[in-house]
Amino acid sequence: MSTIHLAINEKSYGVDTDPKTSLLTVLREHLDLTGSKYGCGEGQCGACTVLIDGKAQRSCITRVGSVAGKQITTIEGLAKGDRLHPVQQAFLDEDAMQCAYCTSGMIMSAVALLQKNAGPAEKEIIDFMDGNVCRCGTYPRIVRAIQRAAKAQAPAVAKGVSR
Amino acid sequence: MRTKTNAGIPLEPERYELRAAAPYRFDLDRRDFFKFLGAGVVVVSVLKPAIVAQESGGGRQRRGESLPQQIDAWLHLGENGKVTAYSGKVEVGQNIRTSLSQAVAEELRVPIDRIEMVMGDTQLTPFDMGTFGSRTTPTMNPQLRKAAAATREVLMGLAASQWKTDPQQLVASDGKIVDPKSNHSIQYAVLLKGQQITQSISADQPLTPATEWKVAGQPALKVDGRDFVTGKHRYPSDQKLPNMLYGKVLRQPSFNATLVSADTKTAEQMGATVVLDGNFVGVAAPSTQAAEAAIAAIHAEWKSEPQISNKELFDFLRKDATQGKDPSGDGDHYETGSVDQAMSSADHRLQQTYTVSYIAHVPLEPRAALANWDGDQLTVWTGTQRPFGVRGQLVEAFHLPEEKVRVLMPDTGSGYGGKHTGETAIEAARLARAAKRPVKVVWTREEEFSWAYFRPAGVIDVVSGVRGDGTITAWEFHNYNSGSAGIRTYYEVPNQRIVFHEVHSPLRQGSYRALAATANHFARESHMDELAHALKMDSLEFRLKNLKNERLRAVFEAAAKQFGWGKSKSPGQGFGMGGGYEKLGNIATFAEVNVDSKSGDVRVMRVVSGFECGAIVNPDNLRNQIEGSNVQGLGGALFEVIEFENGKILNGRLSQYRVPRFSDLPALETVLLDRKDIPSVGAGECPMIGLAPAIANAIFDATGVRLRALPLVPNGLKAS
């Protein structure tokens, strides 16, 4: 048991726990950040996906001790005030969910994908997202939502370049 | 066994679902409504038309009179303009919170965002048997629409008496009553100031016809979608109370094992609350980790009997049904004409056996419950499709009167028929009673795989007789164990014998999306293809020759057209179809597969679904449900199978049990037939049933290999 310092959604936390505890358990049980979900506990379903220094990672198989001091982003930290992240907005607009239990993980993976590849082809989306399971089978809509978010982000990126 | 609902629609004779408790006798005084809800108007929807006639005969009820029993929904429009609809149905991803809101918005003429749906709370909502069997749209939706329409009429009556005018000339629109002649206009909320009106809907309450719908019938986004994309929504597994402990249960090493002894000393020394009660061994501790550690510290001895494995399953199912049981005794038996005679005089006879394996629901959110005792009053938040059923289980488990137990169902991470029971509710409640603190139990994925229940496995024997011209003359169909949903054929056959055989299942089994309709349609629609092939007839032509049902013909024809049935194919490519009738919806599914002759890999490339479920309520959500049915259906069709041996599940993890992923996705096309002249029915299940036979038939078309077992290709075509 030791105090682990975590930077989550641009806030600092000190958590007293065994460094081997999973990040998902710390998020959900210690910090009550329940947007990240438990689905399988072995990194197979992606429901627990968070960003660690911008990269998608399965928090259920990530030891909390290994992410001390790194920038952690969860679904709760994606919107800026009332303004949704373009990927969140695209999931809403495409109604890319049924029970929506997989949605946080899907959105976090999609954010990581678009950070790496601003205009992914359908095949690239499918390859990148293949580790995220939607048991309700809304995959076609999720693909559309990611394409929509890519388009929505494109002008902003272009503007940034021109400046 | 058949029961009738108020809509006169027969409830599917599905033994796995008929575990309903006695209907709740609702006994709330009308004054309680207003104490609780505030002034306004309450319109109740009553199940029995006879009671409706009685109660609504005199118009408004007198003050203090208790409301009719057998209420199935009610609607409150407050003097603050807020609309709240109460239904015992629950949201598990089928989006009924949205479609029911649409129904209310349509009839009440208010924006959809003004409506709050209170669902699946045994204290606040009327009794409901459960959310399954695609019942919400055909039953709850019209009841709530009637309640909303009746509310609108009450408002018109109030406005008419205020303006001393004829209510017939008034119009309701956007939360106001308007008199087009005088240009008077008044907000609902203003009309209701200080009012306390209760009313029951009448059986013949007129509704807005589907052709005039403005809100219903239109695409509507998930009403609380924002809470889901921000992670704000609290699922059952996210619930939390102050001082809450985390519970864990010691699982038996194999099914049906009995506890011989348990040493719990170490676990107790670790500070955990330990409960040893009959076969139940559980702990509660301040964290999941501490609870897991305490469970691991318990040394227990169990006794168990040898049990069969999935390798012997199908022989067992057939043998068990015929030994010591009248094969036609317990199950459904339907017989018409003279099957034996017709069979012997047929030009061609075909006999084949089809099998389906046990599969798991794998709801992404495992079972979860949070239980809290306040004296002898128990409150449980849990994910279930039957909150009232779970209340009944808690009443039974803890010997409590019904009014001492409240079950609430926060919108849950899916069910697919897999969450009809209250295991975690009972476990959490037992631990909470011992700990004298709230306890939450969330199953691990492994627990969910082993200790929930499965879609029943089954063996289906089909014998058929046809004339040389393609007319089916005899049909004999025996289903062992998988179930009787969809067992009857919709093809015109004068001589039929259809029998469901009950078997003592070696694994715990229960409801699953579309129930046995998937198995029965797989057998029937595969067999139809085999007959067409034997007769050298086109599969579609052969089906249509034996099919009179116009609605089913229409979906077959529409989907065939969209698919381009009859087009030429390239090597490795195959086309197939399957379809049918289930839960009052009609589906025809056409599939294109590609089989890699070297690797044996089977890929479903394209699926076209023709679907008709009466008047469409929400076309966008309907497409979502159909796509979802096809994606989920791919798993059971191609590769999902539970492997078991001697009372243990061998592949009970997500790394061992394959579910459909992005990369399995075929191109999905949907043709919707909107029959505005036919009442709307549900669509969560029916669209799934045509897929497995369509794929099996397409694989045959591609390779000449006929596969008669689901899943079709768990290890690719070569290995199967």
C-alpha cells in the first residue's frame, strides 16, 4: 500500500492502494469515475478503454502503479464544459448505441484513432476498433460516427495548419 | 400453454418465459398520486377492458375513491407542465425509453424533451411481467398512447368549459390548447393550475392514425443519449451508496455441487463479513480486492456427481426425451391431416436432423446489484428484464411481505433475454443483511459465463414429403429441448405433425433473444432449401409456391429484389435465404458468403433484410435493431458455442468465447415495409431468425457442403 499520484482529466489525485491494482478498479471504486466500464477483465472487450498520454489503453489490465505521473483521460474528461468532444457528438448524431455500455470505450478508442490518423479509411477504422466489442451490434453506426467525427474535425485541423 | 393479452395477441407459448408471479394488486388511493406528484391530471391505463368500461363510465372519479386495479401504466401531467409516464417496462438498449416517449409526445402534442419516463421501479410503476418477447411496442406503446390521448381530451374539455365553447373545435398543439375561431390559446400548465383530476382510459379511446403521426414514425435519437456519451449514466454496476461494501460469492467447483464443509476463519480474521448459509458462501469487504482476497482464503469442500459433456449432448437430448416420457406429453403438439399417409404417398421424402448448441448471452454489463436494508425494508438496484419477478424472488428468499421489497432497474447494459433472474440481487441482499451495510455484487465475466443461463441447445428432426411439382404435402417436425417458439410452419402443408419434446437440460437454460425461433427457423429454412435442391427448383420459387401469407411473401419478394436474387456468382461466392414469422413481425434475410477454398475461412459479405412489423414507430431505431439482430445473430450462426464437461464451462472467458467484432461485419442493407394499416409490433427479436439459415444455404450454394449444426463453422469450413 502506497500513495500513487495520478493525473486524470487534468486533475491530480493521490490514491492509497497497491500499485498492482488495476487502473479500472481505482477509477471506479476509489475515484467514483464510473464512465469506464468493466466488461471482461482481460483486455478483450475495450469497455474500459482510457487514454494514457493520448494512447488508447485497456484500464482493466493496466496496473495503476505503471501510470503514475502520466496524463490519463477518461470519458468524463472529454467534453469541455457543456461542449461535447466531436467524437461524442458524432456518436449522438449517428445514434451509434443501443444499451451504450460499450460507448465510453468505443469513444475513447475512436478519439485515440483520430489523433493518430485524422482521416481513417473504413478498413483502418475496423482494424483499429476490432478490440472493442459492442454486443448489441451497432458496429455499422459506430463506423459512420467515427467517419462523421473525422469530417467534423477536419476543418479545424485545416484551419490550424493555415495559421 | 397460451395466454391472451389485452390486445388479443397470443403470447408466445414459451415455457422458459412463463414464470410470472401473480399480478400485482395495485391499491393506491388517488390522493396519494397528487401528494406524490403534485396537482395536475393523472390518466391510468387499465389492462382489463371490462374494468375500463366500469370505471370510465361515469367520467371522472369521485374524490377519495381508490383507483382501478390491474393498471399497466399511468401518465401524469403536472401543473408545472411536466409530463411523467410510468411503466414497469425496462430499458436494456432496445430504446423503448425513446419510442415510448415518442408515443406520448405524439398524442399529447408536446415536445419529446418534456416527457420523463419512469420505468421498472416496483414502488413507482405498475406491475409488469417483464420486458421480453417483443411485447413493449404492441402492448405498452398503444396503452401509453391512449393515456396521452385521453389526457389531451381532458385538457380540451377544461379549455372548452373555460371558454364556454365546443371542445370539438379546439386543437392541441405544442403544449397548448388553441381555439382557431377565437384565437384563444392556453398552456396546459395554466389550465391545470390547482386541478386534481384522475381518469381511466376507455377501451375505445381514439388514437391519431399512423398516417397523421408527426413525432412517432419519425427517427428520434436516444432521449438521454448525452448521459451515455459522457459516461454520466449510472448503470446497475455503477451504483454506489455511502458505507457500501463489495460482495463476492464462493462459486461451486462444478454445477449442482453441494457444500460439505467450509473453513472461513482466515476470511473473518481479514475483517470481511462472511456468510455461510446452506450452499451459499459469500463475503463482503470494503473493496473488491479485499472481498476477492477473503473468498480466496476460504477453504471449502464440495461434493458433486459426474455430468455429461457437450460431446455427448445431442444424443443425450434425444435419449432423455424419449426415456420415461411421453414424447408429446409435455411439449406443444400440433397435428393436422394425415401425416403418415401423405408421407408414404409423396413423390419425394426427405429426412434430416439439425442441431443447435448452447450459447451465452454475454451482455457486456454482467449481472450487478446493490442492496440496502433499512430495518426490514429492502431496496435493490439491479439490472434485470423482470424487476417485479426479481422482487418476487427476494420476497421468497427472505420471507418478506411484498411491500417490504423495492426493486429498481437503472437502464442496463443489455440483456437479450439473459437477465430475467435476480441472482445478484439475492446475493447482495443476503450479504447486506449480515453486514448491516449496503452491499454491491457485480459478477465477473467468468461468473456471468458459468452461473447465468444459456440459450437452450436442441436437436430438430424434420421429415417432409413433396410432390414432383414442388408442392409440400407432408411435414413432420420434432424439436428436442430447444423450445417451441416459431415451431409451426407458415408454409401451406395439408398434413403436419409438429412436436416439442421437453428434456431435462444438463445446463441451466432460459430465454434468449428470439428464443427457439432461431433454431426452428434454421431447421425449417435449411430443410426448405434442401427440398428445393432435391427438386432442382429455385429456392425462392419453391418457397413462394408453398407460401400464401401475403405479408411474408412481400418481405421475401422485397428482399430478393434488393439482393438481386438470381444474379450470377463468382468462384467461392454463395447466395442463400431464410425467413419467417415471429413475434408478429415478418422477416426475409438474404446472405452472400465467400468461402476461401484453401483456408476454409467463411466470410459473410452482405446481408439484405426485408422486414415488416406493421406501422413503423421509429424507422431509425428499427434499422438499428435489425442491424443489431444481424450482427448478434452472426455469432450464433457462425461460431458461438459453449463447451462444457463434467459440470464446468471450458470456454467461459471472452478470450475463449468468440463474439462478433467489427471485422466480422458484412455490408448490411435493410428494406423496411411500412404497413400503416397494421398495428405496430416489436422488432428486437424477429429480424434475427432468418440469418442462420440464409448463411447455411449460402455456404451450400458456394461449396455444395450442407451444414446442419449451429454454429456452422466454429473452426472454419475444413475443420468442421
